[in-house]
Amino acid sequence: MIRIKKIAIFLIGGILFLGILNFGLNLWIELKLPKLIADKNNSAYNIAYKDIDISLWNTTLKVFDVSVAPKTEIENTNKKIGIYAKVPQIKVAHFSILSILFGDKIKADQLVIVAPEIILHKNNDEVLSHAKSIQSKIIEPFEKIIVVNAIYLREGNVQIVKAENDQLLASLKQLNLKVEGLVLNEKTLQNKIPFTYKNYSINCTHLLYQVNEFYTLKVSKFNTTNTALQMDDLELKPTYSRKVFVQKIPKERDLYNLRMKQISLKEMHWGFHEDVFFCKIPEIVFDQLEATIYRGKMPEDDLSKKKLYNKLLRNLPFDLQVDMLKIAQSKIVYEEEKTFEEGPGKLIFDAFNLKATSIQSGVHKTKVPDTKISVQSRFMEESILDVDWSFNVLDSTDGFKIKGKINHFNAEKLVYFTKPYLNVVVKGDLEKVYFNFSGNNEMSQGDFALKYDDLKVEIYQNNKRYKKNGLLTAIGNLFVKDDSGEELKAVSVKVERVPEKSFYNLLWISVADGLKQVLL
């Protein structure tokens, strides 16, 4: 009986001791923690909270109604620069008691940030700062306060605004982020990526990104992991109308308007090797792309030398390797306009499908397979166009080969382009059109063949573009051979490249030379 009493007293005493110890440690930590995140906070940010809940039994710490603001705000309250955040709850799981009692950092297994509202005020209109700026203003301050193995951010909203006028530069809604196997220390801070990880995932809805003065990017759903990236309902919209755009640019430039059902990158691998960024992607798919490319000819010509695709890829400053690129069930419209009064000429490619293999840069490479591109499309909503195109990125002459064919094309369908742009309407049936060209940075040559029937031209008056010019139409039809007969008419083509024009201009003048030889 006495023995049982001794055991009971011992157990009760032990429980009381542990309770008193737990109470004392809780009290000590509650007194220590504010100093750790305030007085000993060596970061550029003030951190405040309303309440804290500490459980030493499962080493969990919950902080409620957290607010974060730059320390500089105290010195200059009229101008906001930096990160401002309000967080209903932050949970630190499996923390080290000793790190709080005797250290100047919180060490834990997990950091869980619940429903944060984050606003980054920037003193410029660049959404993405330089890597050193991100490291010094965000990553290094974080490392000075807490060390964790995993970070989870749930259902957050993030905005990036220009401090001067509160212009929205970017936003992400319902942001969820997971980084596991995180290592962030003085050693990793010296690397290009200032931390290491085992895996990560980021997803959000309603992503908005002000790309530059001229474009805004919107994505309804964004999801990325270590090895994949997917964006749904992507839109790249011009900021200005066409009239305003051509007034703002000093020289001719294309204006893009893009919509896409989905873009997906699968099994990608990226990082740095010897301080050089690399990105290797087995497959990229653009699904249901709708692209309108507009060129207003009103501004001054851009007379800079244009690079062919070999050189554009070869000179990329990082190691790129895309094994397969697919564009599926898409539509591409090219519009060119001399004056707003006359309206644009249009070239339409719908039911557009493209497959490209071995898209690579020249970094760290001495030999690569040819880039091969295959296109099947309906041209001008009328006839099927097939094109095969190839080039080698490492070819210093920028050599290429391209061949294509189109059958049973009603020439009058070109009215979308020839009438507003050339003030000409062509009628007749192009039964077969073939071309097979090879070229380089200086020229293009090859074969062109055409079979056609009952070809006529109508030339319209310059001052009354709706009214046909009878005299010029009659003269024009005198020079045009209206029928190729039963045989396919083939000619040899050789043209010099205009260095100030693109690859597509070189292809066009090659086709135009073939047409001229056959028709006139």
C-alpha cells in the first residue's frame, strides 16, 4: 500500500513537474518569440501578430493575424516599396525548442501559410526583378528568420503593383505552392538558384501579367511541377488599338493577338550547369491556338538585318532542347495594311497543324540533328496546304530546305489579301501549285510548278477602290497567260535575299518569281 502511494506521488509529482515545465517553457517562448521576430529580426521587414498558440507536446506553433511590412515604411510612410502582407494564420510544425530558446532563428520541419493576401509594391514597372534583387529582398530575409524543410502556401492571393500609381502589373488568385526537401543556407545563397529542393508544385487561377507596355497575358489556370507545366485558356492581348500601336512604335513591328485553349510542357528538366541555364523538354503542345499577326506599314521601315531561324536559335544564350513541338487544331491570320482607309490584306491558315522536331540552341553543342517542321493547313479557307521545312541550327551559312504543295485553289479567295493590299482581284483555278526551294542567308533557289485554268485579273481604280479600272484590267489580261494547258508548267527560281527582310519574305519572293515566270 505504501509502495503504491509512493508510485502515485511520484507520478503526480512528475506530471506536475512536466506541467510546470510546459507552462514555463510556453511562457518563456511567448516572451522570446517576439524578440526573435522583432528585436533580433535582421531582415528588412517588420513582422507583427495578434495571437500565438504553442504546443510543446507536438512542437507546433500557430501565429494568428500576421502582418508584414518593410521597416523602411516607418521612415517614409508616404511611399510604399516592398512586400506588404496580411496572413490569417501561419503554422510552424515540428519546430526545434532549442532553436527558439537559445538561437536567433526558428528551425522547423514545415511552414504552412494559410490564405495570405500579399502585395508587392515596386518602384518600376518590371514584374520580374533581377535574380539578385529577388534574392536580397525576399529569399535572404526569409533565411534570417526561419529554417524549414518544407513550405506550403494555401489559397493565397498575390498582387504586384507599381508604387507610383498603383498600376496592377501582375496578380495570382487562389495560389497554392508546395516546396519540399528545401535547403536554404549561406552556401546555397551563392548559387544561381539560391536554394535546393526535392520537388515543388505551383498552381493558381486567374493569372494576370503585364508583359510590357504593349501586351497583357491572362491565364485562367496555371499549374507547374518539377517536370511539367500547363496553362489553360491563355490570352496575349494588345494594350493598344492598332491605330494607337502604330503611332507609338518608331519603326514597323508586328502586333500579336493570341488565344490558346491549352499549352502543356511534359517531362521537362531544367536548371544550371556550370552557371549556364539549360532547359530540356521532350514535348510541347499548343492546343487550339488562334493567332492574329498584324503589320501596319505606316511607320518607318525597320532596316536592321533580320536573322534566319538557324541563327536565332544558335545564338540563344542558354542550352535549349525541345524534342517535339506540336501546334494542333489552330488558326493563324496574317494581316498587312498600308493605310487604315484601305483596310488590311489577309492571309488565313485554319485547320492548322504543325509538328517540329529537334528545336535546339547552339550552347554546348558541336553536332545536332536537323530541325524538321511539317505543316498541314487549309489555306484561305479553301484548299489544303502541305509544307515540309528543315534546317540545321549549327549551319553557319543558315542553310534551309522548304517544299510545299496546294491543289484546287480558287484564286478569287486571295481577294482578302490582293484587293485591299494590291487593289487587284485574281480569278481562276490554280489546280496544282508546287515549290521546292533550298537557300541560305544570301539567296534561295529551286523549282516552282503551276497548273491553272481560266486565270483573269481585275484591277481597280486607286481613287475609287470599289470601281474596276477597265483599261488596266484589259491590258493586264493581255499579259497574263490565262491557261497552262494540260501540262504542269515548271520553272527554275533563283532570287537574292534582302537582309533586312524575314525568312517569310524570302519564301514569298521565291514563289512570286515562279508565278511571274509561269504567268507572264
